[in-house]
Amino acid sequence: MIVFTSIHKMLCRITLPILVMFFWGCSDSEGISKKEASSEEEVPVEGFAYIHSKGKTTVLGTMSKTAKADEQPAMKVYFDYDFCVGVHEVTQGEFGQLMNRSFKKDSFDYPQANVTFYDAVLYANALSKKYKMDTVYTYSKAQFAEDKSCENLVGLKTNYDVWGFRLPTEAEWMFVANTRSDDISGKLKEWVNDWKGFFADTTIENFVGAANANGMDEKILKGSSFVKENVPLYARGDFYTVTPLSKAEYVGFRLVWGKIENAVWFNPSSGAVTSVVTPLALAENIRNLFGTYQAKLVFRNDETGNIAYINYANAANSVVEIQDDIDSYHPDVSPDGKYVAFCTGLEGVAGESSVYVRKLEESGSGLVKLNVEGAAIPRWRILDNGDTVIVFVTNPGTNKSESTWNEYSTWYVPFKDGKFGTPKKVLQGSFHGGLSFEKGFAVTGASLLRATRFTDKSQNNELWYNGEQACNVSLSRDGRDRTMFLDFAGKTGAAFVGKKYSVHEMLLIADSTGKLVQSIESPKGYTFDHAEWVADKNFAVATLANANGVHQKIALVDVASNKVMELAEGSELWHPCLWVKQKKIVTQESSSSSKTVESSTSAEILFVLDPDSAGMYLNSKYGAVGNGLMRNNMELLWNFHDQANVIVLGSSRPLDGIVPKQFNEKFFVLNLAQTPSGIYESKFYLDHYVYPHVKNLRYIILSLDYDLWRYGPESDHNFFYSNYKSFPGYIYDKNHGYWASGIPEGLAELTEDGYSDQNGVALRENMGYWSVGSCNGWGTSVCGWDSTSLTPRGIKMAMDTLVNLIETADKRDIYVIGIVFPVSPNYKKTGRFACYGTRRSVADSLTKVLTAMHEKYPHFIVMDENKMGDHDYPDSMADDQQHLCPVGATQMTHRVDSLLMTLD
């Protein structure tokens, strides 16, 4: 039983009648017996119930093969603790009073909805503070939107070993939900604390979710809502991708109170871990320093022995770990940022070592091993002839004994198209601190600081730093040949610094002659380790070790200012490497919007883009998944505007249902659909972006989403009404007339360099098509808003906009193919046309009216693939109740392609 300290004894007696109102559902999981539930227990505050979970289990997921991939198989979770849970969802009154938000007095007891995950976290902390408890959540900075909702908590960390309020874990939620069959609540879906991962057929003790966010930054929502009832308890998501910034009128939360001494994070690919790595810096911090989001921090997670990385161009800003059984040390990133080289040996430790290269992605695919007797501490370089090579040494052992060290050697090997070339010897001795082919200069450390100057015919070695001990040697690549290293509080260093210091407390820098020129002191309470220059920048990365020698953090060091910025925190983080993409285009360095520059050699006028705005279609405010999709659409548009002749627009239905690469080669198709979307957004995008720039446009494929017509032009289903204002790229486009006079050189490149999300790579490779991967079927239930929500006025506004769109295209001799996408046949049993409402009779009439418009507008053609539910898209072609899976998308695409062939 939990023993409460005095500050926690703010007591209320909660008995069975209240607890019965909490959750619903039934399962084979062990739950709370009537005997246990009826006993009165101490709870932290009024409105919480004591849950006897210690020594019991619950089940997450299901063995059903029709469930989504991340909902199967069933996985047991064992609890070694008890906890307390709120007997109802947090209400509007409770939330408003504590968070200083306005609410209607007659809505005090209504559940609070439209909150982000971060909003719920802040409320939990505020409640802990109210009752003078420790806060479970820590973070360095909070960012808010205009409507006061929280958009980001930088460096957010959940401290499960703290007595305080927090969101429930998925396992805790399921444990209570499986206790009763009384479906008394269920009006809102609820946030839980976990990152979404996958399950395994096993038992995990004290499971608290995946260790880190996946590439889509997915969180978990549990339960049913007034929008969709009878959702299976094992379900974990929503209609669309759920991120910490998601919010909806049907999403709320409740809190738990309790301490988990031994929390365990788990993913089948990584296994169980008892600690996580937390990013501490924003992507904006990186861009402010380097002028680009295209940067990746790569390091060794010493707890697992795996390579991990943070991609700052990815909106998730999460830590990705490449799972493998290869013990991986000293990672270094290729010049193009696509590969990572690493070795199995450790600097200063003699012995066998091999060098590997793999793609820098979560799967770590393309793994290749350098087939030589010994190879360690790889470093990428580009030769004068443009070849990319990897410099390595034959043994990572110490260089203290000159005779032993001279038995080692330094080599390089070309690397191209994922394959190694033929290795070539460069130097005698292991110069693993860095090598400059241009200057004929190399350095090494561990345990002495040695340098050499070489040509094709000679090699002259030097001993630096008065022969005192040094390690972590790194040669700069900015042409200044500075050597960075750490020492053991030697006399030479103390004399230069002007005071005594501890081992690794000072980061020392020597010029090309070995003369000390700079020292940088480590942050208070820490010492440096694993220091490395950042490519050709005047920055370095290093780990920060605490007083116990634990490499707790990775930091970025500004060598010019001696300032240190923390990048990541974990239990044991080693060997950081920060890759930053090199700029390829000339941009304006000031913050003004733009300027024209006259060339000194000709009368040509060059438009210079502002890199702080141009192409910046996403940032850390990210928000709904649609913001990321729209950003990816912009990159597709700027890169392929002169090739595309078919544009797909509309909602998530064509996003999942039209596959550009499956069209006949006559058609260059860009799928620019996204979600949330609507007819008003499609019309704006066509008028301002597509028509002015897609000069070869012949066909527009547009989804006819009658149920989405309930959303007017001033809703979040029209990105260009309000959402666009959060991202400077769109404002910059607007201020320059959407580039009607021509797309300026460099805009596509700046867009590519801008903030993105993990979906971006796959979406761009598939020309905008989002492959959902699995075919789960239409399901047995349906979602649904009020079928009467689409008013006559709403119909007229949407129809007027659509007709205007059709007329504009018709005048340009451009075909508009309007598609009514198939949805679940189960809607035939309801009064609704599809998920977001609209009466079936209204939808049927709209299809007939639009089909008849072909006579007036010959370039407008309706494809009714739904047929009011009597379609030929079976379960095997559906992902859920309103989206096609890849099999269905192939059928849909083939039919559209066949139609276009008859028109071309």
C-alpha cells in the first residue's frame, strides 16, 4: 500500500459508487474486485480513487489480425505499484480556474476539451503545485499560441519517480477501464502519457510507453467519444495522426497520482530500457546558429551500445536509435548527411576493431563492413578531386609508446554508392584526431598529443604539449588547422589558463604549430569529454560528465564566445558528432524581407531571398499533421512545377487514395492533398500557387467531400484562413505576390533546407501519396458528427466555391475530375453520408446535381466511386471507415488513369 507523507494527507473517502462511474468495458485482465473497491483508502485530493494494481496485470493491444499494426499483438503489463486516478475527466471549471482560462459558469462541470497534450501536462504540474507537491514534468521553456494553448515544452521530461499529478500511462488507463462494464462516461477521448510504439507478445513490468517519439511524433488517445462510440478499448489513435499538438472538440483528459519507482520503456526493436534520452534544444536554436534546419546530432547511447540521432529538420525533434547488436563507437556523418560511419573499437584501447557504414535512418539499412584486418575511428573527408573518402586507423590503442604506436598506421578508403573502394595507406602511426590532405597535416591523442606534417614522400612527426597527457583530439576543418583536446590538469594547461583546474575541466585549443591559443571552461558541476569540432564551423560538440563521471549531457560549444548550449540529456551519452548541411546558394544575411542586387559584371538583376522567411513553411510550432503535409506539398511544387501536368487536391481520402507513380508515363502527377482540408483551401491553393506556376497543367483531381462542407472558409479546414500565419514562408510568399512574376532562384533549395517532418521523405519519394501500409478493413463501427450540421447556407457557400473553381479551370481548358471517394458501407445503416455528417439524401442529390454540370462545363467530370455505399471496394481495400489502403488506392488510381487516357 502507498504510504502518504503529511503533505499528501488532504483526504477524501472514495467508495464504490463513485468508482463505478469512471471507466467502461470488459476484459480478461485482472481488475479491481468489488471487495477492494469498496474499501475506503487514502487519496491525495478530493475526486481521486485509490487503485489496487500492485501485483496484478492488464493487457494492451489485441490478438485480432484486423487491428492496426501498432495495436497488435496483445502484450501484458505487470504493476509493482498502486496509484490513484481521477474519477472524472478534468472539467472546464477546474481547468479554467487553475489555468486562468475563461469558461461559461453553466459549463463548469462539463469535461474540458480542445486541449493539447502540453496543456494537460501544464495542468498536471499546476495541480501538483497547488497542493505543494513536487511536479512530475520538467522542461526548460514553454511556447504558446495566440489562443493560449501550449504548443511546445522544450526538453520535456516525465519524472515517474516523483509523487505528483500526471497523465495516466496507457497501461494504467487500461487497468481501470477493464474493471467495469458500465458505459457511463465515454464522451471524450482521453490523453495518456505514452509515446506510441509497438507491442510484443510478452510481459513488461511497469510499462510507460516507447522510449522516444516515432518519426511522426505520435502520442496516444484512449476511449470513445460523442463523435465515435463503441471504440475498442485496445484502440490507441484517432481519425488522423495524433501528435502532442493535436486538439479537438472530442478530446479531453483525466489525471492520476502516483509514483513509479522502476518505470520501463519498451519497443520490440529496442527492448526494455529504464532511461530515455531527452532533446534539450529547439530546431530554431540550431538554425539561428547555422542558418539551416538541416543538422543532425549523432551519438552513442552507451547504455545500449547503439548509434542514436536527432534530426533537427524533423518536426518530431525526437531521438531515434538504430537498433543493432554491433557495439558502435565514434560515429561520424558523411558530408551529404545520409550515412554514418562507426567502429567497434574505443579510442585509447588497443585491440580488434572494424569500421562499418550504414544509412543514417531508423532502419539503419545499407550496412556494409570495411573488409580489412583492423579499422577504427572513421572520419569522412572530401578529396580535391571530389571523391568522398573515410580516413581510419588500424588500431585505436594509445600512442604513449612510440615503438608500439609506429606499428599502427593511417589509411583512407573511397566510399561511393553505398560501397567501399580500395583502401590506401597515408601515414605511419595512428592519426585518428583528424587529417588535412590539403595542408599535409594530421594530429592524434590518447595519451600524448602528436602531430605530423607530410607529403607524398616524407613524414615529420612532432610531440606537442610538452609531452603531457592529452586525449579527445580533434582537428578543425575550417582551414585554420586548430587542434582541440582535453588534458589531465597538466602544468602546461594550468600555466596557460592562469589557474589550476580539474581533469577535463578545460577544453584547450592549439594553433597549427601546437601553441595554445584558447581555453574554454566547462559548465559548473560538469567536465568535458568526447569533444569534436563541427565540420567547418567555429563550434564544437562535447559530452558533459557530472561529478560521478556520468556522461549525462551533450552540449554545443560556441568557440567564438565560449558559450555552451545543452543539446540532449540521458544516462550515458558518448561520442557526439554534429552534421550541418553546407549552404549552396547565396542568401541575404539581414532580416529584411528581400532585396535586388545589381551584378558588377552585367546588368543582370539578382533577387536575393531572405533565408529567415523564404521556404520556411514549418517550424517548431508544427501543430496539426496537415501543417507538415502542406510544407511537403510546397517542396514538391517548387521542385516539379515545370514538369507536373496533373495535380491532386482535397482531403486525406485522395492523400491515401491516389498513387502518382502508378499513372501512365504521360502523366506527371503531384498529390498535393492534405488534412484537414476543404473546398476553400483547394480553391485558394489553385489560384495562388498552382495556376501561376504549373504551366503544363491539364488535369485537376479533386475529392468531393460533402461531409467536409460543414466547415466554412473561416475554419481550420482552410489552412489559408489562419494557420498559415504561424509559418513565415507563406507570409513571405504573400508579400511577394506569390511569385506571380516568376519563382526566384533558390526558393526550392531553401524549402528543402527548411523544417520538415519524418513523413516528408516518404511523401516526397511518392510524389505526395501517403501509403498507410495496412489494410484493416472498413470496420464494424462508424464515426459521425451530426448529420444535420451541413446547413443550406453551408451547401450554397461550398457549391458556389466549387462552381467558381470549375469555371476557372474550364476557361483554361483544364479538366477537373471530381471524385466521391468510397467510405464504409456501414454508413448505409445510418442517416449520415460519411464521417463528418451530411444527410444521405443531401449527398445523393449533390452527386446528381454535380454530375449533370458536365453538360455546361465539359471539362468537369464526376467519378462516383462511393455509390452511396454500394461500391466495389471490399474490406481488403480499406484502411479504416473512410480511407483506402494501398490495395484500394491501386484500384482507384487505375480507374482515374484510365479516364485520363480517354481524355488526353
